[in-house]
Amino acid sequence: MTELTPKRPRVVITGVSRGIGRATALAYASLGGRVAGLHRGSDPAITEELSAEILAHGGEPLIRVGDTKSTADIDALADAAAEAWGGIDVWINNAARLLVQPFLEMTDHDWADLMDSNLLGYVRGARAAARHMVVAGSGSIINISSAVDPFPPTDMTGYVTAKGGIGGLTRSLAVELGPHGVRVNAIAPGATETPLNDEAWTEAVRATYRDRIPLHRIASAEEIADSIVIIGSDAARYITGQVILADGGLTLNGSVGHKRN
């Protein structure tokens, strides 16, 4: 049996301060992980509180303020983590923003701004990670996608398009980086309780999700974090180029109430 995770994994997470990013940081910290992260909040208390939580869970923090729209911020984070810990084992592209807006109301600026954060931010992160991982001959890049890609809601064309691009990025990088020992996968959460989703959900939305999901419950951020840890570990060492749905079966349910014979 292969050990689930390397001892004290060296992990970098974008969008680390809340939701899935924060839950993943604490999941790795509980394994003794060394956790670097980037968040946009300029309040120093955010960095201090998250760093303290990582320490309390048994990890070693390296948390910075920055934006995935900035190549300089991303590259500086990667270089700092690699210098502090001698390399990077797992890089998780997670930072994103939500946009619920009808297609015909979206401007060129809306599209460019959304793609800059939700897709090009992942490109910048993967590139920064790969520069260190290729030299080391190993590593795992995990992109956080979404079940909205195969299961799109209305008024979210921009967001869905970015998530679809993440699938293509994941598969292409898996082919290109595989010969260098670097795996690239994506986790696509379904309905998950996060601050990001809380901006757009009503209780009616939650009820609809619970009704459609075969497990009849909405995921916690911690459950998605567990999936990320598994895919980033050596237990998944022969898995690459996959977009793995962690959706409780949401995208499988085609039930519409057919009349029984």
C-alpha cells in the first residue's frame, strides 16, 4: 500500500483564504504539510488568522497577499515556496470569481476580466509550478473546475466557458508535462457551500440542489478538500489528464418524474 501523501507535503494554493482553498490548506496542514498560499484581501488580519490556523493544525504556513491576474505575484509565490522548502509537490489553482449575468448583457470587458482571473490565472499558476516541478522530475498540478461545465446553468455562460477551458488546459498539460514526471488533473465540484456560492444562492436554490443530488445534500468545502488531497497524493500517481467530478451524483440525475408502467 502506497503512503497516501508524502511526509510534510509542500503545497501551494491560490485563493487560499476562504471556501475550498482554506479547507484544502487546513486539510494539508493536518498532515503536517507546508502550505503556501495567495489571497487578494489586503487586511493583514486575514493572513495572520489563516497562518495561525495552519500552525494550529500542524502545518507550516507561507501566506501572501496577491492576485492571480499578476504574473509577478504568482511567480514570486512559487519561487518563495520552492526556496523555503526545496521544491513544490502540489500546486492547486483555485482562485476564481463568480459571474451570474445574461450572455447578451456581457461586455468585452466582462469577458476579458472573467477570463483573466478564472482561466489565465490558472495558466499563470500552472506555468509557475511547472518551472519548478519539471526540474525536480515530479509534481502534481490540480485545477479546480466545476460541474457547471457539463451541467451549465442559465446566465452563467462566461463562468461556464472559463471552466470548460480549464478542462482543455488540464488535458493538454497532462500530455506535455507527463514525460517530465508531472501529473495534471482537475477536480470539478458540484454544489458546495462556499462564500463564493453564497453570493448567488437562495434557499430555493439550495432546496433544488438537495432534491436533484442523489446523495440529497450539498457538499462542504472540507469534502472537496479531501478529494483534492487524494488526487494530489501518490495514491493517485497513475492518474493524469482527468477532470474528476466531485458532485454527489448531481450531473448523473436525469430524473424528471416519468410515469411508471
